[in-house]
Amino acid sequence: MAIQQSERLTSGKSGLAVWKSISGFMTRKPLGAAGVAIIVVMVVMAAATPIITFYDPIEWNLSDKLESPSLTHWLGTD
């Protein structure tokens, strides 16, 4: 009995079986798949923030305060 359980734990799924289960989830629950995709994108962007942005979040720049959107600041400043 213990051998069968350990074999089950170490065998795992093959790569093809994992992709089939993911695609099955996406076809059965498309809104859930969209939600997972949004969360994954947000987590990746949060982890890559030092690479994406050029500005220090702690540094104050009062000359750029409350500017409207521009090519430098796409969403403006606040």
C-alpha cells in the first residue's frame, strides 16, 4: 500500500497531460481562465517593476506634480 502511494507521488503528470488539463479548464470555464490570466499578468508586472519603470517611487519631484498625460507620463502624475 505504501509503495503504491509513493509511486503515485513520484510519477507525476507528463507535460502533455498538464497542457490537456489546462486547455480543458479553459474551455469549461473561460471566465475563470481569463481571471487567472489577469492575475498572472499583474503578478509578473509587479515582480518586474524595477525593470519596467525608470522612476524611483520614493523620490519626490514637485516640478512634475499634477501634470496631464504626456509621452513621458502616459497616465499623468498625481
